[in-house]
Amino acid sequence: MPKRTNPTCLDCGLNWSHEAAAGRRCFVGRACISKRSRYRNRADDLERQAAANSRRKQTGSSSRRVLQLPIIGHRTPPKIQLILYRDTKDSPVHAIAAKVWDDGECVAEVEAQHTIGVHQNKLRETLKQWKAVLQAEYGEQGEVKISSLPVKHCPICQQAESDSDVE
């Protein structure tokens, strides 16, 4: 906690005169000069600080900014998403598709293909081939994610329904 203001120093700072200072025993050259200056200009200093604070609040910005700078020479590898259209985890796969995402943007897409009647072993083999081709094309270190979507979201079936509605 700061020291309390000495009333004698405050009076000396506000009403300065050489004669008054010479008559006092408390006058100490350099220390008193800075104290007097501080007490004389205190109101102006507080006013300047208040004005600066109000300006900062009005503009809504602080003196500190947050910058997002990329790491030079570093690039996140693309993410490969294999999509299985099926209702439950145990139900047969209705269709398969794939997408490649790079920085949140879809870079490549393998259109959905129906797998009705395809044996599970053939399906696994097809998915491994797709994964190998996409990794060879877009990088080995890319993350591969297998996700499932309900059959009602199958793009082939949705397109067939919209075509039948048009006719």
C-alpha cells in the first residue's frame, strides 16, 4: 500500500516559494524537487490517465493484439475420410464414399457407390485399395477416418428420389 501524502510536502508543492522552503527544516534538495513536481502535476496526470482509459474503452481495443502466424515449413497433412452409409454398426453397408480434406476444405471426393450384394471381404478389399490410392496421392502421413452415416443420407438414393419427383 502506498505511503500517505505528507500534508507539509503537499502544501510546499502547491504553494512553492524559496522563502517558505528556506524557513522549513524538512527541505531536502533533490527529493523535495521531485515531490513538489509530482504534487503540482498530480491532477493533470490523473486527468490524462482517465482520458486515455476512456479512449481505449470507446475504441474497444487494448494495446495488446493477438496474431496468428503460421509455422514456416510446416503444413498439416490432409485428412482422408471414408464414409460408410449404413443404419447401425452391425447392419450391412449400403454404400461407400470418400473425401479428402485439407485445411477444412474438401479437395477431392470419390462419389458414393452402392454396395448392395457385395460380399464383406470384397468391400474390405475395396476400402483398403481406396485408402492406398488416396494416401499415395495426398500423402502417407495423412489421418484416415472411417465414419458412418445413416442410409437416408445416401446421395445416390436422394438423387433417385429427386429424379422420381420431377417425373
